[in-house]
Amino acid sequence: MKLSRSLQLRILTILAAILCVTASNGAAQKPFGQNFISINAGTGYMPMGDWREFAEDILGGYYHRDQFGSNLDMRLTFFLGFKHAVSLNIERVAVFSSAAIPTAIVDLNGDTLDIEASTAEWHFRSMPVGLSYEYYPRGNDRTVLPYIGGGFSYYFTNVKAQLNKLTGPDPLLPVYDEREEKGYGLHIFAGVKAVLHNKLYFESRLRARYADGSGISSESDDVKIEFTGIDLTAGLAWRF
């Protein structure tokens, strides 16, 4: 059945109108300038069980770790679509622990002559560089933007050790040591961004991660430097 020329023109006009509406909706869903740069800071719980075992079972001391470590994170987020984004981040993680170590001085018969007291301090720091995927279930055009995601990081890790003798010869002379390591980690997270003013957003994120900060470069007999745990950060994000 052949359509008349006027009917063909009407159909083409209707199709063109539908395409225009669809295109305008698509442009409204993914406008230009929807990316973010954000800076967050917060705290995290990192058990570091290998170091407790080393301090108590190997050194025979009493181990103490700061209850919480510190986190500072800078991130670039690029939207691939209305609900999908990737982010690049660089981070600073730090935690401190120490151990009180008693040392028995014995004679040739095995009798204890004296007890010397020492403390060992460890300063753990790492700079993870990561890549993550983020999913925004409500899209990227709301005043409140919840999101979830996950990714991986490459860790540049440093641990500085200091041994302080409290009693015995040269009690005030500290001994220092340092390790430089490289490692890897995986993480998952949930967060939210909320408009404060114009393009400025408040952001908060809860993250869980497995992170072996020395897993690539350490020897088999070295104590693992793990930053595995949970952290909570908050800060500001700028939309550009």
C-alpha cells in the first residue's frame, strides 16, 4: 500500500518531533560539566594484627595501637553516563603503634640479674593511588547524589621504627630503622554528595577495604603492613 505524499510528510514530522524530544531529554540527563573534584578527610579503624603478634609473641612486649588512623583523600570523578562514573584518587593513610618491651639480663647460670625496659614505636604511612567505579542510582542531576562503588589501589608504603631504651646503658639513645614497601588493595564504598551552594557540594563516604601495603615488594619473613579496615571521611566536592 503506497502512502500519499502528505501522509508521508506527517509521519516524518512526527518522527522528527519524537527524535527532538528524546535528544533534549538525553541532554537534560547528561549535561556537560558534571564531573567532580573532591577533598575528604577522616579516620579509620585498622587492626594490624600481624604487628600485634610480632610485638607480643616475638618481642615479648605489650602492644598498643592508636584506636583510629587518619585518612586524607583527593579524588577526580568523571561521569561516563547519567548514572555511571569512574574516579581517580590519591590518598594518605597513617597510623601509629608502640610496644613496651621488658628484657631480662641473665648470667651464665640462667639467673636474672636485671630487667631492662625499652619501648618500640612504629609510624605507618602509605600513599595509595587508586581507580574506582561509582554508580549513582538516582542519576547525576539531583541536589542529593547517593552512590556506591568499588575499585583497587597501588600502595606506596613507609614504616619508621624507633627503639628507646628506658633503663640500662645509654638509656636515652634511640635506635632508628625504616622500610619502604609497595603493595595493593581492594575497596568498596557507599557515599553521598549534597549541594551546599551552586557547584559546591558536601560529601561523605564510608569505605571497607583489604589493603596489603607491602604485598608486592616485601620478603617472606617481613611483617606484613596491612591497612585493612573501615574508614569514614567527609569533605567538599566542586562540580566542573
